[in-house]
Amino acid sequence: MDLVIAGGTVVTGSGSARCDVGVETGRIVALGHGLRGERVIDARERLVLPGGVDPHVHFTPASAAYAWVDDFGSGSRAAAVGGVTTVGNMTSARDHETLRDAAARTRLQGEAESLLDFFLHPIVRPARPADVDDVVELAGAGHASVKLFLSDPAFDHHLDTCLRAMGAASTYGMTVVVHCEDHAVLAQRTGCLVAAGRDDVHAYAESRPDYAEAIAVARAAGLARAAGARLYIVHLSSQAALEEARRARRRGQAVLVETRPEYLLLTRAKLDGPDGALYVGAPPLREAADVEALWTGLASGAIQAMGSDHAPWMRHQKLDPGLSLASLRQGLAVVDLMLPLLFARGVMTGRLSLERFVAVTATNPARIFGLAPRKGTIAIGADADLVVWDPETRWSPTESGRETRSDSNIYAGWSLHGRPQVTVSRGTVVVDRGEVVERSPRGRFLAARGGDGAVV
């Protein structure tokens, strides 16, 4: 065997056991004891986890207004340091580009730059009916999802396009990824606040209230019901929105929910500080009661997945004093910290079991987006995407020394407990002792044929 990870506690979404993991030509070929290989990594007193599947990153610019500072190269290296081995990139078309051409361009970019394997979420533009026709070709090319924004000003004006896109996705077994904030509510609230002279970050949470999110979840679920589509709600932030997702699931609909670290760890009070703009994302940070509701949902299974929504800016860009309430730069750099934060504040505090941690960070995202059983688990025949995790080390993230190009780290100085030490991607050690040791692009586009929705 090429590689053996020896003596660790192997954890999956359904259980754990102490054993060796044998790897050959990029795949797991043996699970047992006393395995021998050309290279042996000692994992005694360590956990061996499936590599994280982060289904929500922004490694390519959405537009000139949203020109993220990480590409597939820097973003995937940051992900690997954080124990992630597969990423799902939000993929936007340029003004005069078809959706299928955008997906093809982004795939080539990823294959030329990425350290890690990746999949794509092509974004359907409601004002471009031709995008619906592209959904068929996207499915044939191995894309398991398309995305819609209910916050898009064109959404309500082109509901027929959105419904047709959902229907086409359903026909071909694709998941419809949705950003759930209602544009009409956002526009009304922002207009009222600006008219009242409140045109800065301190009014941001009020400009995007939780009911705007809850309304959008309910609408998306209703449209998906009509189209027979499976929904995946990204970065859900509030108790009200989670209850709408629960209601749809009680009706028997396939409505899956993702949240991200900020909504589990921070409240809207952060937006009131002098550096409040650093914490701006969409939806905004919520109240303490929402934080508790999301932790409960994550542990109980009401929330099925974690996504970083890594959308990195430089600090000076986020804090630009010339920005208005409507133009604040949304997004944070967190792909390298998502798993350590969730482990420290979830597993080590007893909020999440180890198995649940693995389920929401690896197993479920892989299943939802048609990557299982190749990704998201430790089993014979699966890709050797593995993380050797030290559960006892205590450490603090810093502003500098990260693989992301962003110099803005809202978690700098936090005390964390547990950290990935070694990251293996398809049998290749890409991170050792927390440092990237393989920098050459080697990532592959992952073709899928739709997820089965069988989450744990």
C-alpha cells in the first residue's frame, strides 16, 4: 500500500472504531490492524476523519462588485489547512456568457488552480430564460445542482423562469440551491432606514430582518412543491426560517438546510461595534435565541449540513467608509476555520457528538450533492480523503499566516480546542503538521448524477 494511517480512532457519520486505514492509488483499500505501507502516519491518540466537504465557497468572482480575493488556488489551500478536501463553488455567468459556458470556464479554472477536488453550483439568472435550457446540458455534464437567489431583484418579475428552472432540475435529479431572503422586504426595509438617515452598518440587521428570510424559505418551498424539486437552503440564519423549513419537511418535501459558523457563534451585537462591517454577511447575524435554535437544529438533524460561505475580502475593503447600507461588502474568510470552530464550540462542549460533526461536515454534503460513496466517508473503495485530527491541542488563529489572501480574520485570538494535523486528498498528503506541503494544482472536477437526499 502507498500509505497507511495507523492506530487512530476512525470516525464516520454512524460510528467510530480504532483501526488502521490503508491507501493505494488514491483510494481506501483496507481497514484493519497491523497494516503496512510505503509511508506510515502515526495516528495514535488522534482521530481519523473523512475529509470535510464544504458545499458553499466563492473561489471565483461573482461580478466586478463581488471580486473575492481568493481564487481556486489560494482558497483550496486554505480549505485543506482546515481539514476540507472537497469544495462546492458558486458559479456565476458573465454578462454575455451562457450558463453552460460559465460552468465550463469555471471547471477549467478549477482544474488549472485547485489543490482539491471540487464541484460547481451554476447560478440561474431569472432574467435570462435561456439559462433554463442550459439546465439539461448541465445535468449531462455532471452538475448535480443549480442555484437561485430569491434576493435577486428580477426573481419576482420572472417567476415563470424560476419555476421552469426548478422543474428542469427536478426532471434530471438535480438539487435546487436557494438563497432565501425576500427582495421586496429587503428593498422596503432598506429604503425606510435610509430615508430615516440610517445609512450605515449599524442598521444592517434591521434592513434584512428574520421575517424576510422566513418568507423566502416558505416561498421557495411552495415553488419547489409545485415543481417537484428538492431544495437546499444555504446559510440559514434564524429560528423563524428554520421553522418554515421544518414545516415543509413535515409536508413530506425534500427541503435540506445548511448553516454556517457565524450564525452559531456570533450575534447581531457585533454589527454595532466600530468594526461592525467586518461581520457583514447575508443574511445578517441574528439574536442569541436564533443561535441556540440553530445549535439545537444541527444536533437534532433539522439542519443537515455546514457550509463556510467563504467569500473573502481584504480588511480595508470591508471597512471602506464610503460604503452605504446597500453597498456593504458581504462575506467573510472562514473556509480554513469552519471545522476547527465547529469542533471546538460543538464537539468539545458537548453540543455535538463526533459522529454528528462528521455527518454535517462530510457525509451529508457528499450525499446531498451526489458525491457519495466516493466522498464524505471512510470506507473501502472511497477516495482517500482523510484528516488526522488532534483533539487535544489548544491554539488561537491569527490575522497572518493563513493561506487565504484575505487579511481579515474575525476569529483571530479565539481560544480553540482541537485541530487538523494532516490532510490527505485522494491519497496525497497535502497538509502536514498544519502546513501545506503540496502546492501544485491537482484537483479534479467531480461529476455527479444528483444526490439521493439520504442524510444522517
